[in-house]
Amino acid sequence: MASLSWGEHHLVYLQACYNIWPLQLVMGVSVCLNIIKTVHLPNLKIIAIIMVCLFFYDIFFVFITPLFTKDNVSIMEKVATGSSRPKFDAPDDYVPREQIPLSLKVPYFQDTDVKVCGPIYGMIGFGDIIIPGFLTGYSAYFDTLAHPGETKWYYIISCVAYAVGLVFTYIALLGMGIAQPALLYLVPVFL
């Protein structure tokens, strides 16, 4: 009953104001952790191959697809922000009310940027959390099997590598001023 009333509240009152980021943040982190916990990749070689393939996939869809689109916007950015126009005939000022939450969004809390509806926010896609999470989870698993009862150094190094990769991503974002594929910076740091 509570979920039904929350759904009704969301549909009726919050469609015009996309300001439910805390709920989506909790749900998104839960989904990411559940996928990392549930999917077990058999070895490091497969994880590395997947990471390298998605590295090139991310680069292609962020930097190369703007060359093929009419409005010079990457397909990845359109999907992540929900800014694509619908296939049906809609007015030019149509803005989609709902976005598929496949990314974590956190608004910037600065006096100049905060708005009541539609705050300026930072975002990271689920793939940028889940794919490195597979390697981090595998590192923890390997540490537990290879060195039981000792410090989990591979796990610690993986967590530090993830943090360093995110710092590089943020620096590139600030430096270039355009959307950045996080795997472009995470994969080289991890591997």
C-alpha cells in the first residue's frame, strides 16, 4: 500500500519537478550492488576483456557519435540525460517528464546553480559503477581465497584505483566542459 501511494504521489505531484534524486540514488546504488553481488565472472581475464571492450564502446558513443547526429550531441549523453525527442509528433518545446534512472544523479549544492525544479546535477552511469565493481569484487574474492585472514591488499588497491579514476574523470570534465565517459579514465587506472 505504501509503495502504491508513493507511486501515485510521484506521478501526480513530482512529474513537473524532477527533485527526487535521494530516492533514485538509494534505488540506483541498491541495483548496482545487487548486480555486482549476483553476477560472478569466472576469472580476471574475462573481466579485463569486458572492461577493455566497454572502454572502446564508451569512447565511441561519447566522442564519435556526435559526428553522425544532426544536433552534434552524443547518443550516450542523450540517453543519460533523457533529452532525446519522442518518435511521435510532439511540439518543439516538448520536454520528457520522466527519465529512466540508469545513472546516479546528485545536484550541485551551490547558491548560483540550485533551482527548485531541475537542478544542475552531476551524474555517473550504472555501467561506470558496475563494471569496475566486478573487478573490485573479484579482487576481494581473490584476497579472501589466496590470503585468508590477512589484509585484503588487492581489494584496497582496487578501491583506491576507482577513486583515482573518478578524480581523473572529474578533472577532465572540468577541463573540457563536456560530458566524459568515466570508463575512459577508470579502465586504464584499474588495468
